[in-house]
Amino acid sequence: TFLRLHLAETTDPRLALELATTGQHLEDEAARIRVTGADRLAATNAHTLDESELDTLRTTAPDTSRQAHRCAGKASFQTPAALLASWTHIPFGEANKLIGDASDLISRRDMAGNQLPPRFEHLATLFTTPGPAQSPALHPSVVRETSQKLAKREPKDQTFDGVRTEPTLFHADGRPVEEHAANLL
């Protein structure tokens, strides 16, 4: 905020470029944070937090010195996506996509809650690793979009249900299409 306010009236084109570049870097990192946050919501079963815990979090920073208070019976929200949509005031469809993207680009879980590699490991590397400062980084939304297109063409990921999910789309050279997509990007 300080940078934006300080440079809002700049007449120096170099500072204007710096401001625009900083804005783009912040947007890119925010896109990564959103998907990582969705991953953590799913991984921690945040949708099972008790209503009193959620009410407290609306006004007070989390007290991580104690265990989170979870629902004893029925969860406050049916799914992590439902919590994410409600908490961040975004449409449920968008929240659900973020949860799916997290599984494809950050990590998956099995029924025991063990963390497994993401569905699209090559795209995941592009998504989570910003480019070097001297070269333009690939915008995370391009990687997310590519991942979403591949996910529509691959069978539903059933890793959580105990069904091993492997890529089914392969290039003529025998490598997964996902790997080729990552190389092209």
C-alpha cells in the first residue's frame, strides 16, 4: 500500500515500470498463495472447525498454542471448498476449482491423510517456482489453466479413495502429455 500511494503521482517512467513490475510479481505470488491456501484447507480439514472457533477467527488472530476446536459431530461445512467460498466470499465454483488445482499442482492425499505428490508434477514445478529475477516468470494462471484443461481430459483423480490414478494421455514418444505441456510453457 505504501509503495502504491508513494508512487501514485510519479512522473518518472522508471519508477512507473517498477510499480507495474511489483504489481505483477505480487499478483503472481498471490495466485500461488491462493492455491497453497486451498491445499492447506483441505489437508488440515479446516471445514471441521467448530463454529465458535470460526467466529473467534473472524475477529482474533489464531491462538496456535492450543489445539484447534473441531466439531464433535457434523462438520460446520460439508467440504473444504464450501468453507473456502464462505470464508473468502468467492463463488463456490471458484473455491472448488482452487481445491482441485491444489490437488493437481501442490499435493494430494490418500485416505490415511498422507501427503502424496501432485497429479501433474511437471506443471506443479512451474507453478510453485517463480522464474529467476532476470527472466520473465511464467504467470501462474497460465499453468493453472493448462492443468485444468488436462484434468478435464484425464480420468477423475481417485487417489483419496485408494484408487491409484496415473496419467492416461501420452505423446507418441511415450511421455505424458502433461510433461510436454510443461516443456512448452
